[in-house]
Amino acid sequence: MVGAAAGGASNTLPIAMWATIVLMAIGVISSIVSVIGLLSSRYSTGLLIFTAIFALVIALGAGACAWFAGQGANWGRIVLTVFFGLGLISALLQIGANPVVSLIEIVLFIGLLVLWWMPSTTANMAAKRGAAPQGAGGYGQQPQYGQPFGQQQFGQQPQYGQPQQQFGQPQAPQFGQPQPGQPQPGQPYGQPQQPPTGGFGQPQAPQFGQPSPYGQPPQQPGYGQPPQQPGPYGQ
């Protein structure tokens, strides 16, 4: 239970909540009876009817605040404190006209104020707030819509074991790919890389066993054949 979680203190939070709800329910019934009686009386005034309706609304609001405060909402206890304080002042002002009812109201308001502000009630309210479910996130969070799985979101920290890459810096080469300036496979270490031959506008090296066509004298025509005209490249 919540009282056991509050360090073994007595669980006074449900007592304060249900006591306030029961007293406010009695006030609601009394206010409804007063409004009906005033509406049916020919001697009632608008001020008396407004006072009875206002007391009905205050009783309903105090009951709702007691319920929320019983679930751990601290603002509900603060609103109840304001209501009880105003009721205590009103009972003190009417003690001369109706001392018995005023004394009963004073005792009830003081008792409820003490019950709501006891240390055990405060501890149980804190335990209620701590047991509320937190927002979704953290471990097991699903990727957002339109984002590929495994891609790091903007502003998030890198995962464990992965180096952090800053914006504008080149990405580190993957495993098995040669870095710029390193010898290619099959090339001796320390020798510069040979540029490729046979590109556009560059002469291709002759194949093994074939003479180079550049710089050779024209071939002699065969017997009975006309002489060949020299080509554009000296052939």
C-alpha cells in the first residue's frame, strides 16, 4: 500500500479525502434543500437564493478537489485550504447569531485542515505522485514516422561503442576500405601509385609480343601490290 511506501507512516490520505467528500456531500444536500425552500417561499429574496446556490457550487468544487488531492494532486489540497479558511472566517463571524452551528463548523474546518497537512498525508501524496506512469521514451523507444530504423535522430547522443561525428567533418572509412594515401593491394609499400594508362587522349601501351605502331617505317608493299599511302601518324 501507499502508506507502507511512505516509510511505514499511517495512511491518513484516504481518511482526509473521504471525510472531506462526505462532509461536502452533506453540504450539497443541505444547499439543494435550502434552494428549493427559498424558491417555494414568497418571502425569499434574490440575495438568499444566490447565497444558497453559491454554497452549493462551493460544496461541489470542494468535493472534486478532495478527490484529486486524494490522487496526489497538491493543487487540490491548496484549493481545499482556501475553502476551509474562508469557511472558518464565516463561522467566526456568525458565532453570535448561531453559536452551536458555528462552533461545529469551526471544529470541522480546523480538523480537516490538520488532517490534510499532516506529515503522513504529505508523504502519501508524494508517494501517489511517484507511482504515476511516466511519459513514453527511453529504452525501447520506437523510431519516428518517416525515419529509417537505426538512424540517429538530430540532437541525440551516439549509441554506445560508436564514435561521435561532428557536422562538416569527413566520415571515417569503413572496415576493409583503403584510406587516401595508402598503397593499393599488390603495390609495394613506399612507391607512388602509377597512374592508369590508356585513358582518353593517352597512348596505350603495346601488348606483349606486338611492336609499337608509333615511329615504325612504312611497310614494303608485296609483289604486284601498289605502295601504301602513309597514314596520319607516320604509318
